[in-house]
Amino acid sequence: MTIRFNDDQKALKSAAAKLCEKFGDDYWLARDNDGEWPNEFVSKIAESGWLGICMPESVGGSGLGVTEAAILMQTIAESGGGFSAASSIHINLFGPQPIVQYGTIEQRERMLPGLIQGSERMCFGVTEPNAGLDTGAIETRAERDGNHYIIFGQKIWTSTAREADKILLLVRTTPRDKVKKSTDGLSLFYTSMDSKNIDVQEIPKMGRKAIDSNSVFIDGLRVSKNDRIGEEGSGFKYLLHGLNPERILIGAEAVGIGFAALKKAVDYARDRHVFGRPIGKNQGIQHPLAEVWMKLEAANLMVFEAARLFDNGNQCGAESNAAKYLGAEASHEACERAVLTHGGMGYAKEYHVERYLRESYIARIAPVSSEMILNYISERVLNLPRSY
């Protein structure tokens, strides 16, 4: 199986790489140190029209597929920006998909152009302190008040909430004890981040400092029913539509940062001389790097196979989950090997690989754990009994 890009896809990759040259390792190291939002980078991406790469042409998007989005995001991550760069625009590529698929014409025309143009930013409010992967356990609730809903609750690990104008919010509109399935009775809203009723508190973390992750406290947020996506109580179903593309993109980004780390390691192995010879002449250095290359290439094949299936309207749950899992594991191994290849200097920020390693953990943890992916493959592909 070979990844074959057409001429337009090759041109996209080349243009993205050229743009990213202006934002190299030193730019992202500075953002890692100062924690400032990468406004210049995001603005350039918006100017290029890539924020709407998966959005319909009818609202100003490019109308392209997940394959093109994966090419874009992998190129960005591989440029040295890693997950800091990718996460600054990641939500725009998959987050609005429930609006695209299930929103009314009026909602699409009202909600999507600002995201495509970069004049608005969104965040994704799903995860809660007591409901991580168990989405049916969420406690944030919406109480109906005529043509409005009043929302109370808390979300956690809401990336970019400090920068966002809008939030795609999953809440419970029917009490859990009144529905057959725990994921019934959940509704999806796309609404404004009203600071009078929403308090955002940033979570300090080990990497990706420029992209904020937050706890979001919602107290009496008033939302029009016109901001509800689809039918009341069907929000979880709508949310599922964006899960496979998200896993594909995470896998692509992970492979990208893995290749970036591998290049750093190979360059250092060629240039670093010890005992009168380059360390890259030693099989103890060569072989682990060769293994990393093979694992990254294998993961990359799965990423683009999953993207191909999705874009052609085929079932791709197993492939999308596998792409995320394999990409995350190969990326982490590549980043760790890059640090070890550099020896003591791998621990120094100026060589960048320690930053890559810290960010590589993201793909292993979010948006779904490796263990849950293994559960999915065990049950859905191997037809083994559910273990939890």
C-alpha cells in the first residue's frame, strides 16, 4: 500500500511547508517559553484559507476532505511547530462538523463563516471532571425556559477557551434517570462565550504552553434554542460524526512531529563526533532510528487509508482509531529516541527534541486513551466480549 497524492494535494503540502518556514523551531520555542498565543501563525493560516479546508464552499470553505486536512496538519506538525502549531487551528478542521452535517442552512450561514475567515475562534466543551471518556455521565445541564435554555455545569480540558469567542457545548437536557441509554438526553449547542456567565481558569501543564487548556465554569448561561444543533436529546449522535476525523487528524499530527524528531536525531547523529567518528556510524544509534522510521511510515499508511475511507463515505472506525493509536505510539518512540540520540544535549531546550517529547504525550492521552482504542478493536474488529 502506497500513499499517492494527486497534484493538488502535492501543491497543498508544498504551500503549507513554505508558509511554515516563516515559523520555525525558534518561533515555537519562544511560544513554549512565553506561553503567548501564536497570533501571527494563525493569521497566516487564515489568510491562506485553510481554516475552512473541510468546510462547504457554500459558506466560504474549500470543500475538501479529511485527506487534505491530514496533509495540512501533518505538514504543520512536521515543520517544528508540533502540537503547539497544530492545536492552534485543529478545532476548526473537525470541531464544526456537527454544524455542517446537522445544522440548518441558517445556522451554517451564521456560524461557519467567522470560523473560516479567522474572525471567530471556537472551543469544544465536552469533557467534565467526573465524566472523561464516559460521556453519558456528564452533569452539565440545560433547563428549558421558553425559547431559551439556562445552562449550569463545568467542563475541563477545554483547549483554547481563553481565546475562543464560541463554544460547541454538550449538555444534558433530560435527566439521566429518565432515559434508556446514558448517552440519550444530551443536546448540542453552539453559542457565545459570555464572560458574565462563564469563568475560564487555565490549567498549567507540561507542554504546549502557548495553547491554553482550561477548566470552564458555567453558571446560568442563557442560550437561544436557535443555537441548538439538531433535535433536543440527540447531541451525542451528532458528536459522533466528528470523532473519526479527529482521530485521523491526531494521528497525522503525531506522525508529523515524529518525523520532525527523527530528522533532528539523524542530523545530530551525522554531525556529532565522539572518539574520532560520527555517532551515526554506530549501529547502536542507527538501528533504533531505522526502527522508528519504519513505525512512522507504517502509522502514516494507516492515517491516509482511514482518511481515504472517510472521504469516500466508507466505514472507518477501526482504521481511524488504529491511525490515532499507531501514530501516537510511533511519534512518542521517535521523540524519545531523538532525545536519547542527542545524549545530554537532548535535555537542552535549544535542540528542541525535549519539546517534541513533551508534546508527544498529547496524542497518547487525548482525545481517547490507548487502552480504550484497544478495547474498541477487541470488540468491534475481533468480536471479543466487552471488558468494561
